[in-house]
Amino acid sequence: MSALLETLARIRAEVCALHAELTRYELVVWTAGNVSARVPGHDLMVIKPSGVSYADLTPESMVVTDLYGVPADGEWENPALTPSSDTAAHAYVYRHMPEVGGVVHTHSTYATAWAARGEAIPCVLTMMGDEFGGTIPVGPFALIGDDSIGRGIVETLQASHSPAVLMQNHGPFTIGKDARSAVKAAVMCEEVARTVHIARQLGEPLPIDPGQIESLYDRYQNVYGR
């Protein structure tokens, strides 16, 4: 087996297993949502197939595409399966953010509710300072079908510490150094979306000083969280 085939087998197994985390944390329903991973050293990515239930996912069913979302030719090809409808967005992120190794999209309830209002989640929790370095921003409204969603993700996140963006009227997308990190960001995004929503039902959450947020983020990302 070639080195590339070995790498693809490993990444397909990892991406398949990480989809179980989305259902475990109740971030998705039916066949919605997806995890993808960049293939290091190659202009390729691995992503969930379209329309396949989570219970039926296997490593072999993960689809390999180039960084424009076109299914790749090779021994790994499965012509019976097509990549997720969000593939173009994931591919755009990989092309324009070379430091990103994983992308996740969900329609998790609380984060998507904030996205439906077009409202950023304010940084009122130390955990948000740690994980997101501030507010979780809102990206522009965009439709599936071209690079519009991917462009909105990149333009929004390049100006933020946050690994999560709430695409307006759509839902959260998260990025990470690898697919597992992107899944963690998706889980944490939903958690803080829920907590801040509940806090607002009780009163106005207390803001955290921007300097303290920066200190929290720096410590967690460079010392504690490592």
C-alpha cells in the first residue's frame, strides 16, 4: 500500500469516527452536518458523503475530493457516493486558510438560534475567553451552491480569534488545526450558545474586560490548553 493510501485510510477512519461525536453531543439530526479533514501534503480533503445516515457511515464511505470539492480519481474512489452539499464551503476554507486542518458544520440548536437572529454570542464566560478569544462572530447570509459560504467563513474568521462562526440564518461552522479540534470547537460553541442564552433569560450577562479576555486566551492557548 502506498504512503498516500495509508494516509487516506487513517484520515477516513478518523473522520468517520468523529461524526459519532456530533450525534453524541446532539449537534445534528438526520443526515445534516459534516466533518472534513485536510490530507497533509496533498491538495485533497476527506468529507462525509451526502445523504447517508450517521448510523451507516463507514471509513470507506468517506469521500475524497480535491480542494475545489471535485471527487478525486484513484483507488479510493467510490462513484456511488457524492460529497456533502457543504463541500464547496469546506474546500474554500482549506484553499484560503492553510493553517486549517479540519472543518465542521452543524445545525446545533442554540448556536443556530443565534445565527437565525444574526446575533454574535458575546464573550461573557471565561470559557469563551479561553476557547474563542472573544465574541463568536456572525458571518453573512449565503446560499449553498458556490463559494459564497466559504468566502463568508474565511472573511469573518480571518478577523477573529474565534474558531467558530455563525453563518446568518444557517448555522455554525468551526475550524481547527485538525478535524478533532474543529469538532471540539463545535461542541464548545453549542455549549456557550446555550449557557449565554439561559443567562439572558435571567438578566443581562456581565461583560468581561477585553484585556482580561486577551489574557485568558493567551494563557489557555499557549500554556494551559496545550
